Amino acid sequence: MSASNPAPLPPWGVAVAGATGAVIANAMVYPLDIVKTRLQVQVRSNKTANIPLTTNDRHYDSTLDAIYKIVEDEGIQGLYSGLSGSLLGVASTNFAYFYWYSIVRQAYTKWAAKAAPPSTPVELSLGAVAGALAQLFTIPIAVITTRQQTQPKGDKKGIIATGKEVIDGEDGWTGLWRGLRASLVLVINPSITYGSYQRLREVIYPGKAALRPAEAFLLGALSKSLATIATQPLIVAKVGLQSRPPPARAGKPFKTFQEVMAYIIEHEGYLGLFKGIAPQLIKGLLVQGLLMMTKERVELLFVVLFAYLRTVKQKQLAKAADALKSKAMPVAEKAVEQAKGVMPMQSK
């Protein structure tokens, strides 16, 4: 490794950087997350256009309409419903993703033994593997967060109470893993995002070790837009699986994401699969841009910190060696003098 290139971070360092960036970014745009979730779970029949079939009392016509009605009904705090659970889920999911992504990518690089960076298909595959591993461990938090975000006024519950509500349902403990299949399919979203990010970075900023905040933001926003447009129908179906079933189903939950998609198409047509796309895109652009911008800064901070710690450790070792030498030298000199005194006596 050349002196001009910093030592690579360990997987946990990359994971902490990614989780930190994700939490900061999602906290800043959380109201958009509430709005896009509320828009995605509501269903309006195209046969009875004036009857909303939604888990909420009011129907939202657009992003701005949703923000206005949520504030009117629940106050400003309504835009931050389920924030703690969401940030916990964001931190755990992104920590797990970046941790596994770093390990998988390093393992592939060693196995392939190529100087060139992985190709786009390989990057997407590595991202998919990391995303699948992350989802297996973190999806219960996502289920609880979605429930919290869609709880109607007057029925707001905390993380523990919402989790108990899910467990007490007909699925039992397995209810915490509702939407797992859809989530595993949706690993193509982060894989497209981060695969595209890596590829765009190599194309737009080739050979650049550290990106400026604006550059990282631009790459993050572009890569997330591509992933969101490609996977929006699956995102809508996943939200439908994890939220309360609409009143029209008399409490009967959906079993598969295909069932959710069929229900939406029946009542709203194919365009219903793209509902909430506006706040989803805006949120995705801002979150991904802020996430990658923050992640790059935190990674740089870790690199500087590790370099400092290595320097301090080397100085401490050198100091300890000098101290040991200073203590050992008098003893060695005394032993030599004694040996010199013994040798003449033996010669006699």
C-alpha cells in the first residue's frame, strides 16, 4: 500500500460510518417518510371513488395535502410518529448492511485477485448478498416502525406495545418477519443504489480517494433515484404487508406481496403501484445524498483517528523500549563487571 493511500477501514468502521450517516439523514427528512408511508397504505376504490379504504380516517390526495391533514389532525408531532423506532431500525439496518457489504466486497476482492474494481453486475450481486443478510436480522424493527407510522389518531403506541400487538396477531412471533420475502426481493434496491454509486463514482470521479460533500451528495442522489423508480411497486407492496390491513378487508391481513399488488391493481389500477412515488423520491434523494455525504466524512474521520492511534501506539512502544533499555543497561553493565571480576580469580 502506498503512503499516499490511507489504510482501509475495518468492516465495523465502515458500518459505524454508514449507520451514522443514515440516522442523521433520516432524522432530517423523517416527515417525508411518514407521508410516503401514509400515501402507500391508503386505497381508494376506482369503483366507489368517494369511499376511502384506508387505515386512516382521512384520505390524502397529495404530499402537501397529507402534510396539512396530519398536522391538522395530530399536530406537528404527528409528522414524527414512530421516530425512535424508525431511527433504531435505520441504524441497525444500515450498520448490518455496510458491515456485510464491506466483508463481502473484501472477500471477493481477495478471491478475485484483480487490480481492477468489480464490474457493475458484481457490485450489484455483492450488494444483494449484503442486503439479504442485513434484512434477516433487522426486519422486525421495520415491521414495528411501519405499524407505528400508520396507527390512526387515538391509537398511538410505543415500540414495545406495537411489537406486542404484532405478536398477538394471527401470525404470532412470525408476524415480526412479515414481508420478509418482499424485503429479500427488495435487496435489489440497495444493491442498485450502492452498485450504481460505486460505478458512477468510478466514471465521474475516477481515481479520487476522498469525495467532497457535494460530490458524494450528487452520486448518492442519482443512484437512489435509479433504485427507487425500479423498485417502487415492491416498496408499496411491502408497506401493505407490514401495516394494518385496510378496513375493507375486515382485519384480514395480506399473506404475500403478490396479493397486495393484485388488491391495489383491482381498486386503483396499475398506477396505484406507484403511489407515494413523489415523497419516496424526494426522501430517497435527500437521504441517500446526505447519507453518503456524511458517511464519507465519518470514514475520513475514522481514517485520521486510526492513523493518530497508530502513531500514539508506536510512540508508546518506542518509549517503553527506551525505558526497558535504560533499566536493562545498568543491570547488564553490572553483570559484565562481575563477570570480569570472576574471570581473573578462575585463572588463578
